[in-house]
Amino acid sequence: MLQPSPPSQQSPSLPPPESSSPADCLACRITGTATCIGVATYVLYERSQLTFDPAASTSRNALRNFKWHRGLLGVMGAGFIGLGVFRATM
């Protein structure tokens, strides 16, 4: 049965990874920022298009669900804007 050799006698391996991550190229940062801002714009646009029609609702919680939906889309849009700004400045 083969037994592993002690750590001091093992063959040399790859060097350890650097402690800091490599910097992204400018094109990658611009693309990532534009993508995040684009998604945020789309989400906020869709949020602005939502309308509540009480006559069409069948649920008694329809207004509450509508407010939650608009609020969630607003938070998502703000989050994507923040992510885009973070991506541009990191």
C-alpha cells in the first residue's frame, strides 16, 4: 500500500497564488459598469410602467402586493446602480 510522503519531501508544486487579485482591464470595467447601469435602467423603467387597477384585482391583498412589487423593483434598481458604481471605482 502506498503511503503519502511527508510534506517536507513532496515534489515542488505551483507557487502560491498572489494575495491580491489582478486588476481588470479598462474595457472589462467599462463593460461591467455599462451592463449594471443598463439593467438598473431597465428595472426602474419597468417599475415606472406598473399601474394598479383596483377593478381588475381579485385578491384582497392586491394593493399590498403591488406596493411590495414596486418597492422590490426599486431596491433592485438602486442595487444595480450601486453595483455599477462600485464596479467602475474598484
